[in-house]
Amino acid sequence: MSFVPVDDLLKAAEAGGYAVGAFNCNNMEIVQAIVKAAEIEKAPVIMQASQGAIKYAGIEFIVAMAREAASAAKVPVALHLDHGTGFDQIMWCIRSGFSSVMIDGSKKPLEENIAITRKVIECAYPLGISVEAELGKIGGTEDDISVSDREAMMTDPEEARYFVEKTGVGSLAVAIGTAHGRYKGEPRLDFDRLKKIRSLVNVPIVLHGSSGVPEDQIIEAVKLGVCKVNIDTNIREAFVDAVRKVAGDHPDEIDPRKILGPARDAATEIIREKIRIFGSSGKA
Ligand code: G3H
Ligand code: 13P
Ligand code: ZN
């Protein structure tokens, strides 16, 4: 089976009132865990590669692993570029087999973000490739920013309407109080902002930095129009915790498979849990 466009998955999610999990794949074990979890849950799934994953494994390796994992899958699988910033890299991903790309122009001034998003769309849409853009700055939990600065980084609903109108983008990542990485305290999503955005914008909304967001807030966000939920950190935690445990319990173990196998199982479990929270279990 070849990778399906993310937009197709998100349209079905929007109509069905659930969200599709977008899980970051960093190595072979995580690629396998994502597809296995989706198969067990009978859920559509998005595998995504970040800049860090591309630096670590390379585009071709990621595509080959993902393709192999998806080839036998009975559920729809998409391969998506996460936080693409360079036009050339985006083109390379498309040529290599990705079914979806994100152009993250969120650090640029609005009109430049619109221009680069349009440029990517012009190349991607004729090929049937989905495009996600970002408006507002999602940032990281490690960024030392005050509450008022965080507020200023959030997506402005009117600007979101203008952005979507001008670009025709397929899905939009918004800043509503989440951040990438491990939260220090409990995140509190700005649901009023999400409602406002949703009332002005008619494309599926994407939630980044979703690891560590309490279950009830994720469920509420999905109710309010979030159709794609990005998870990376929680998979890393589950994976590395398992590695530490096995290595700690068996200090003489030298077979990487005996250490990485349980880590793969731990990743599968956390991904299954997320899929159930997002409501996409049984939707394939
Ligand atoms: O943007 C989200 C990713 O979690 C960042 O991942 O460290 O692999 O680039 P990275
Ligand atoms: P977390 O690592 O916080 O789950 O964020 C993932 C993400 O948004 C990838 O784009
Ligand atoms: Zn992200």
C-alpha cells in the first residue's frame, strides 16, 4: 500500500469527529511501533519525520523503513514531513515518496509565511501531496518565555482566516498554549481561541506539542476541531524508560535486540493509548 495523503485522513476525521495521531518516527523500532499500534487499533495513522529525524537517519532511510512497514499494513498510513522549513528539502521529500509535507513559516512575517506556503502548495497539490502550514509560534517548553510573551505567540483567529483564505492550505497548525517537549507544569489550552479560530477557518486544525497534555484537554480540543494530534516526546519517554529499565535490570546484556525489543513494545503501547484518546480507534 502506498502512503495516503494526510488531507484524505483529516477530511474523514473532521466528518467523524475524531483526530488522527501523527507520531514522530526516529528509528526502525518506532516506525514498526507506529504501524503495529495502528493495526491493533484499526486506526488510520500518520508517521512523521522531523528535522532531527532527517539529520539522524536521512530522508531515504526514513522513506524505506516507513514504506516497508506500511506495505503490509491493512490500515491507511501517511508519511508526513514535520516542520519543513526549506523549499529544497520539501521537494526532496515529495520526490522520495512522502504523501504530505508541513511548511513551517511561522517564524517569518505573515506575508512571507503566506508566500512560502503558496509556493509549496503550487508544487505539491498537482502531485496529490497534502500541505500543512503553521500560524502563531508553538515553540518549546524549554524556551524561557513569560505568560504575556506566550500569549503574544498564540495564533490570532482573524489572521488565521486571512492566512487560510490567501493560501488555500489543507490544514493549519495553531498555537493555543501547547509547546514541544516536556511540560514543567500542566499546560492549559486556550479553548476560546480555538473556538474562534474554528469559526473563522474551514480547514482541519493541527495540534503540536501534544505530549503531556491531559487527556480531557485533548478530547476537548478534538471536539472543537483538532483533527491531527502530534506526539513525539511521550514516545521518546516510553522508549528510553524501557531501555533504561532493561539495561538496569540486566547490566550484562549486550544484545541490542533484547534491549530495543521491549522499548519497541513500550512505544507500541503508548501509541495505542493515544490513538484511543484521539477517538481514531476502529476508524480505519
Ligand atoms: O517538532 C517536533 C519534534 O518533536 C522535534 O523533533 O528533535 O527530532 O527535531 P527533533
Ligand atoms: P511533542 O514532542 O511535544 O509531543 O510534540 C510533537 C510535535 O509537535 C511534532 O511536530
Ligand atoms: Zn511540532
